[in-house]
Amino acid sequence: MRIEMTLLGATIILAIVQVLLAAQAKTMQYGTKWNMGARDEDLPPLNPLAGRLVRAQANLFETLPLFIGALLGAAYAGKLGDLTAIGAGLYFGGRVLYVPLYAAGVPVIRTLVWMASSVGIVLILWALLFG
């Protein structure tokens, strides 16, 4: 199996972990009763850590379909190669680093890491369209 497919699977595992982290942080703030209930009541804003974990998860979910689509498109077109391997590595590595940076509230480095993961998607698209 090519490294790109391994990184795709690892990225989906990361997405599951981020869902669990955000849910745990919200449950710690609002309680188990809230988690197991209908969640109809108005609640206070999330504390900073929970809010960051929720936003980091949302940020991943904004780019994850692009990564999946580009990578599967490149695989289907038979255009997997060095560029897609580097791109998948950049995307996954950037997304892994992004979570603790965002959770800790690190401003500039977090953005640079996000940009690196976005470059990963661009490399995969480049291989798909021009490779």
C-alpha cells in the first residue's frame, strides 16, 4: 500500500480523536447530564480550551474533504507519486501539530502549520491536474 493511503487512514483516525477531544472538553464543562440529554437549553460560552478544541475540529473538517477528494482523485487517475506522498505527509503532519498548538493558544506558529498542511493539498492537486 502506498504511503498516501496510510496517511489518509491516519488522518481519519486523527479526525475521530479530535471529535472525542472536543466532546470530552465540552462534557467536562457542561456535565454528563448535558452530554446524554437533548441539549436544548442555552449554555454559557465554552471555556477557552474547549472552545479551541471545537474550533480545531471544525477547521480540520473544513479541509478534510478537500484532502480526501484530491488524494482519491489522484489515486483513481493513477497519478500518485513523490508529489502526492509529500503532500499527504505535509497535510497529515500539519494537522497533527495543529491540534496542540491551537489548544495551547499559540498564534503565529499555528497559522504557519496550517499553511503547511494547505500546501500539502495544493501539491496533491498539482499532481492530479498537471502530473
